[in-house]
Amino acid sequence: MARIDHRHTRRDYRLGQLRRADLAANPIDQLAAWLGDAKAIENPEPTAMILATVGEDGQPAARAVLLKHLDDEGPCWYTDSRSLKGQQLAVNPKASILFYWPELERQVRLDGEVRMLDPALADAYFASRPVGSRYAAAASHQSQPIASREELERRLDALRARYPDGAVPRPPAWIGYRLEPSLVQFWQGRESRLHDRFQYTREPEGWTITRLMP
């Protein structure tokens, strides 16, 4: 079996440091600041996040999704609720999100409860999407098998014929979610793997911040 030897590709982390004094009192504010830094360096996908969910069988599943907005309660995204992640969230509304920005040697993990957004927010965001994306969302029953690419394109063509002006309505299953974190960790790479890690934990009186060993 072929193997890849990473011993000669390892690099050290030397771009920055993270001190307690650098942190905002609220992790959402700190996440917003780091997202701003990722956008400022022209990261190709600064809002990409790994979303991990678990269904009834206990098997975790992870995939990359895009953050669509960040509000005071947490990160929000939109997807087809009939997808695997939607099905898993329906039976176990808990998830973990990971942002990773290698250009900054940073990552952020958020764990917490997931709640559906108001349908009006989904309507507004769906209407703001490029017309091709609206057609694609309406044509696809996400995660379900299909015989061929041609069949998928036929479904798309049928929608274009039905809505030639691009005013395809939001599918009822296409909804928004928000993760409301109870735990957030910020990680800054440091030299010799002696990284900086801080954890925010939600308490009844507010957020507590603890430095963790790497």
C-alpha cells in the first residue's frame, strides 16, 4: 500500500500569537473579528466551515458549508432539510462547526444547539441568490440518488421552462439554520507546536474564558 511521508513537509507556525488580553468578552464578536481578518487577506473561501452532525445511528458526518450570516446568537447557513445533515439535525439538533484559515494559522470550533431560522429569512436570502443557484436548489432533492447527470439537467431545464423570468420560488424544504454555541474554542498556531488555545464556555451569568494547553 502506498503511503505519503509527511516528515519533510511539516512546517512551523510563526505568524501570530493569541493572548487573553486580545480576546473579546463575547465569542461571537471574536469570531467576527477573525472572519474579517480572513476576508482581508483574500482567502478564497473565508466563510467556509466544516459542519459535523450525528444521526440516530451515532455515526458522525461532516461536510463543508458556507456561512451566510453571523448574528448575535451564532453562525447561520441554508440548506435542503431533506439532506443527510437536515435529517440528522431533525433527530439530534446538536452540531459542531469548524473554521480553518491556514493563511492565518487559525481555527475556531463552535459546539451547540441548532435551531431553524424564521422562514422569512430563508425567503429573503433565497431571493438574493444568483438565478442559477435558485434553479439548482429547486431542481435538486439534496443527497438523494439520481440516475444520471442528464436527468438532473432535465429537471433544471423543466424549471427554466416553467419560470423563464427566473422567479423560481423557494422550495419549502430549503431552510435556514443557526448554531447557538455553548462552547467556542479559538486556536492560534505557534512555534514548535506550543499553540495558543482559549475556550469560551457559556455559563448562566455569561461567558467564561479559559486558556487550554495545546
